[in-house]
Amino acid sequence: MHLLSINWNPSEVLVSLGPVQIRYYSLMFIIAFSLGYYIMKKIYNHEGIDLKYLDSLFMYTVIATLLGARLGEVFFYNWPYYQDHLVEILLPIKEDPNATLLGFIDGYKFTGFAGLASHGAAIGIITAMYLYRRKYKYKTLLWILDRVVIPVAIGGVFVRLGNFFNSEIVGKYTNSDFGVVFQGRGDTLPRHPAQLYEAICYVFVFAILWYVYWKTDKKDKHGYIFGLFLVLLWTVRFFVEFVKKAQVEAREEWLLLTGQWLSIPFIIAGLYFMFRETNNSNTTTA
């Protein structure tokens, strides 16, 4: 009996409409994107930027987040599986010989877009902002990144809450009475709720970025807030990984887990953008 533990076995599905399901994980993404749009609208209004640019920015960000996160999961964590299941990479389905998709497609079941990697999302967003800046030349790429990362930080909170609802990306066993028993995974012993650790830390990352933007002049140094985001968020990820269960079992004995190795380049890049010398922070041409 674990007096300090929480038994966790919620339904992953919020609403079922025939073969279509709305999952808590999907709801968390909807909240994250909606809140992100609201925050960016506030920033654009504050800086006098025409809101006509915001809808396109929003679409670039949504597509890049989902596509980058999905491809990150495929290539960073699970390519041996997906190389034989290519149709599952970009479709919310999974092979199941006992299932019928939409009532007439045998051998597949609807899963929703599960299996997303945050490092892939980060690469996707940065790439998308580069492509966005090439088309819309109203500010610099770093100016855009400095502002986009603020809602991205709070979005990470809801993504990790979605992971918690799905009982995925769990922590290691605590070897104590403290922790969460993820009964849906068949656990009987408490684990570290690594998803909640990250979610709580990301609230603080967002609060720091929000403060720096609104209360300091650092937003005028192009790249500083972007760099601060990289350092803070991926440092959190690096240390939380120490209590996470390896997502790829074969890598359990690695010196550092995959997420930690992938976080190090982001942290180094963040330090560069924070402390690099700039000639003219107010330029809008490059």
C-alpha cells in the first residue's frame, strides 16, 4: 500500500462520435494553439504590427509543430518500426489485424496523432519561421523567433498535460511511496510523474520569458529571448530526463538519454544568441 502515491488510469477519450474520437491529448493541443494565438495577438497589437500577418504565422506554426514533432518521433526514436509502417507516419492510424477503420478499412485503427517529439517540433518551428520570414519581410527572423517562443513555452505545459492523460513519457520507479501509479500501463508501483515535472517547470519558463519581454529592454536585442528560451526549456528537459524512463528500451543504459543528447546543441545555440554581439538590434531587413 502506497499512502503517498496516486493511482492514475483516466480515459484518454473525451468524446466519441461514432468512429471519431476527441482525446484529451488533442484538446490540450487545441488549448495550446488557441492560447498561443491570443498571446501573439497581444504582442502584435502592442508593437503595432498589422494583424494580417498573424493568421499566416499561426498556420505556419501549427503545421510546423505537428509535422516536425511527428518526424522527430519517427527519426529520433522509432525509425526501426516506421520504416516498415510508412503509412502511419503522417496519418493518425495504426496497424491492428483485429480492427476496422471507419467501418470498412480492415487492419487499421484510429489512434489520433500520438507519438510526437518536442525536439522535432523545435526544429520544425525554426524552419517554418525561416520560410515564413522569406515570404513576409516585415521584421527580422530573430525578431519573430523572440516573440514566437513565448507562447511556445506555455504551449509546452499543455502538451505535457496531454502526455500525462495518455500515461506516456513516464518516469522511472521512485522506489518509495511517493509517485504516480500509471495503472493503464499495468503498473503497480509508483513512478515519477515526469510529465508534470516538465509542465510545472515550463510554467516558470513562460513566466520568465513573459517578464523579460514586457519588463526589460532585452526584446530589442534580436535573438536574446529566443536564446533564453532555448537555454531554459532544454535545460529543464535535460535534467528531467534523469528521472524519465527511456523511450527506447535499448538506450536505457546510455550515458545520457536521447532527449539529453538532443538538448545539448539547443542549449549551446541558446547561449550563443544570448551573449553574441549585435551591431544594430533594430534593423528589420535580415
